[in-house]
Amino acid sequence: MAGGPLEGVRVIDLTSVVVGPLATQIMADHGADVVKVEAPGGDIVRTLAGRGVTPGMSSKFLHLNRNKRSIALDLKQPAARDALTKLIAGADVLIWNMRPPAMARLGLAYEDVRAINPRIVYCGMFGFGQGGRYRDKPAYDTIIQGSAGIAALHHRVTGEPRYLPMVIADRTVGLIAVQMILMALFHRTRTGEGQAIEIPMFENIAKAVLEEHMYLSTFDPPLGSTGDPRLIDPQARPLPTRDGWICISANTDAQAFAIFDAIGRPELKTDPRFASVAARFRNTTEYFSIRAEGLKCKTTAEWIEILDRADVPAMPFQTLEQLMNDPHLADVGFFERIDHPTEGPIWNMALPNRISGGVRRDFRPAPKIGQDSVPLLRELGYADAEIDRMIASGATVDGRIDRS
């Protein structure tokens, strides 16, 4: 047994790319038995995210699919659909991220799955809520970033619409999926009832953006325009020092006043524009500009020492390469060098959170396509002759590393 708070929970994972695999990896890391069901060609992120040491094992796939078992099933073939039905019958969760009509065509709509397993937690992740006109549109992270306002925030600040250069919509919605699934499992422990969950990306990201930036348009009639001025000010960014940049945030009076002292402007503590939180909010641009100008006179290291003594939140700006060599991450054992059975030595990231009851004990590197097809089919009661016929027909793939 794997250990961890989700030990004994079986998740059938029909997801790909980032949004679903992130959700199922979190569950797998905490003890769930996650069975990743892939088409014979595999999850597209196996190749979409660049090459690996061996084909179909990109770095992003390795980071998002550890602690899972992979079974390859061509769901266009009846034998593969029968195998999936058997998997569903013994599962606690079915999670998928294709458009709902595609699930219905496969005979995997909620009512179909519920007939197989009434206790199932059935979680669908897709671009748009099914009650609106966009319900049938395809979506990836960039589509959601652009349509739900993230790119517009870049346009507001810089004059150019840009996507945030990471799949923030996928990652945010993946975390939400974990929350919703765990709530549904908790509900089931009390009632015995399974249920269906719909997780639309567009609505979730629109909510996140507008919680920050609906701002004065929250009121009816509006008290002003959209956009939190602290966040869309051009100076709301890493600020230049004498030799680099620094990341700094000072919201309380004590923090702001400590900065005024540090930059040699103590008189600003009694300036009516900056003497309180509300005053600084009303004068964000001037406050940020004064702060930015004052930071240019010392090096980043000098400012970090000064601001640490004053308990002002500050960190040096770091490149990706510097982040990978961050001394704090080394202290907490964030990076683990492991030997992958096909990819050789790789850097794995440890779980950032701690839970006193413990997490999964038996670490499993990300699998090759169909690496666990044969063992899983045997678990489901298939005889070796049946499995051989499924392999020969292409209904499944034998991706075992060691076939001895």
C-alpha cells in the first residue's frame, strides 16, 4: 500500500496535458492509486513539451505524472471499452478533461458511468460551463488567459496584450479540481452518494481575475473603473537597484515607514499622501515612484540586509537558473536527484507541503505509455491469452520496461 491520506482511493484518470494531470498527481502523491488511461499514442504532453532522453518522456510529463500507473486503451475498440468499464466499476473517482459531447459518444456520460458505479465521483474539466453559448468550444490555457482577462491585464500595464508565460489557467483549475473532488469524497463518506462535478476553466479564471480587478465596478452604479491600481501600476514589478533588481512589498504602516527611513526620506511618514494605508492607496503611483527611485542607490544584497532587519518583505529577483540553485530550497531538500528507469538521472521536486500523518511512501517515476497495461489487466481478471489478443489488435499496448 502506498501510504498517505488518500491510500485506498482509486482514481481513473482520463486527462492529458496539464490541468488534469496536475490534479491527479497531487492525489497520487498523497496515496491515491491513480490509473492513467492513455490512447495508444499517449498523452500529447509527452511530446508537446519537448524531447526527453527517450521518445514520449518530456520533462513536463515527468514532472506531472509521477506516482501513476499507465494503461493504454484504444477506446474505439470494444475490448478496450470493456476494460475501462471494469476499471470504473472498482474506482472511487473518474476525472476527465475532454469536451462533454466526446464523453457521451464514448458512452461515458455521467448517467452511463453512474449505472456502472453509483458511488463514483465523476469530475469533468473543460473550457466553458455547459449552460452557456461557449459550451462546445475547445480550449487550451492561452485561450482562457486571453478570454478571461489575464492578457488584458498585461495590456492595461504595458500597452501590449500578453499571456503569462506559464500555464496559469490550467494550474489554477487543476488545484480547484482537487478541492472539489475531495469535498465530494467527504460528502460520500457521510451519505454514501457519488456525484458529478463540472469544472469549467473560463468561469474559474474569470472569477479569479474579477475578484482582483472588478474593483469599483463591483458597485451598482459603479463608483469608478475596473482594475486594482496597486497591481496594474507600471511600478508594480521588480525594481532596479544599483546592480540588479529587488522584489519588495510594503503594505502596513510599519513596513512603509521602514522603507521611508531606509531610503533617507523619513519626512514622508507624516506626509498626508503617505501617512496611512488609505492615503498610500489613493496615491499609489507617487508612492511606488518614490520607492523605486530610492532603491537605485544601493545593491540588491545591501537592500536585502537592511530590509530584513526592518522586517519588510523583500527578496532578490531571481532567474530560473538562480531559482534552481536557491539556498533555501537546498535547505528544505526541495530538489531530489533520482534515477528514472528509462530516462536516467533526473531532478524531481519534493512535495512543498507537509502533513503530519505522512504522504505516499512508494515513489513511482512517471511511466512509459502502457507500462502498466498488462499488470492492470491481470488485476481486472483478464487471462494472458485475452491480453495477448488485445495487444495484437491494438486495443492496448504492452509498455512494460521489464517483460521477464
